[in-house]
Amino acid sequence: MQFLYHDKDLAVVIKPVGLDSESAVPAAIISELGGEAYTVHRLDLNVGGVMVYARTKSAAAALSRSIQEGTVVKEYVALVHGTVAEEGDWTDLLLKDARKNKVFVVDRMRKGVKDARLTFTRLEAGDPSLVRIRLYTGRSHQIRVQFASRKHPLVGDHKYGARDDHKEPMLYSCCLTFPWKGRELRFEHLPEWAMLPAERLERIAAMEEIFVRACTHPTEEDMRVLAAYLDSGDWLQDYTADEQGRIPHAMPRGVLSQDGLYNLVTDWEAHK
């Protein structure tokens, strides 16, 4: 199990799919770090991603209080069937059938019904669509049922209507942000399936090679290629993907520095 951070109070880990967040993950933390590990939030068994655990009772109380106060921001990425809107803000009433371990959207408030809200941004259009989701309420199966109720079940989520060959829902806890001792902590990690496709990374690598060369020995041909890239929708798409963390950190990408490429191209255009 991968640790993103740990100190005497906290342990931030990437929970693998298939490990129980309330038993197996704390046990793994204790095995690795010693001491104690307290669960303050949960992920379904078939969902992986970023989680924070408390290592002391006082830290557990503080984190639990932050969750109750709504100051812990939980974000996810998911692959969903169909082409969703560019963004959305959904509020629904959810009712859980404990016997079936399934959640339903209902049309009125009654015993057992809880309100649920999420917002999302589409990262990649198509079928499936890649979306980034922020939860404002932490209801059981919330993301899965809210998307499924709008005919966009998560890829692999056969419980909520997906018909595909994936064994698990394509859902991942990608980011946690929370206040801690007077500062804000943020931990982010994307699964491989949410990163840019290989052909997009190859395009960025090719543009980076031209950019590096043009910074020292600009040629007419290279500058025309860079100018066209800057003016096209391709550069903006790649720049946005970089802002979203969808490019491997080790990959050189000076060409996606807005000021760097813009200054290089405008200087060339002014003097040509």
C-alpha cells in the first residue's frame, strides 16, 4: 500500500481496490508504522484512492469534526457511460435498502431519506466520459446512484445498470483537502486510466522537443509549428489537462507554460 504522507498524527494512503477501508487498511498502516490507526471516513471495497487516517484519538476527533462541518473536500474521478454535460450540480433524495445494499433516488422526503449533492466537471467527452466529481454529502453509493439515475451509470457498475465487461466500478478517490493545525493540506493522486491517452502525451512530448530547440536555435519551421499549436484548441486542451494533474509529473512540459510559449511566439512574430 502506498503512503502519500504520514506523521505522528496522520497517515494518508492510496487504498487499493479490494482492501476493506475499515479493517484491512488500518491494519496495514499499523503494520507499517506501528501505533494506532483510526478510520474517519470510508470507501467501498471495490473503490480505491486517497484516504486519510488518524493515528491518535485527538487527531481522529479533529478530522471527524472537520468532516461534520463540511470543511473536508472529497473529489473523485469516474468513467461514466454516455456523454455527460460539461458540468453539473445535482441534488437528489436518496433512500437505502439495507437488505439489498442498494440506494434509490426518490421524489419526496420520508423516513430514511437523505439529501445528496455533488458537482462535476467533464474532463473528456465521449462514451465513456471522464468526469471529476466533488462531493458535498457523503451518502452511501451516492456518486454511483446519482449518475445511474440520469442514465450515465459508471463503467463497471453492474449493480446500477452498467452493461460492460469491467469487473469493478471505474471510480477513484483522487483528492482530499482538509484543514489541519492552521493550514490546508491537499493530497492528490490519479489512477492510470484517468491520465491523458498515449497519443496526447506523444503530442506534448513532440511539441516540448520543438519548444526546447526553439528556445536556443529558433527556425522558421519550428516557430510556425509552435505558433499554430498555441493558437489551436490542442494547446488549450493540453494546458487544461496539465492543470488537472493528468500528465505524469516526471514528463517535461515547458511548452505548456503559458508565458513561456506565448513570449517566445510573440517575440518571433514581432521580429520576423
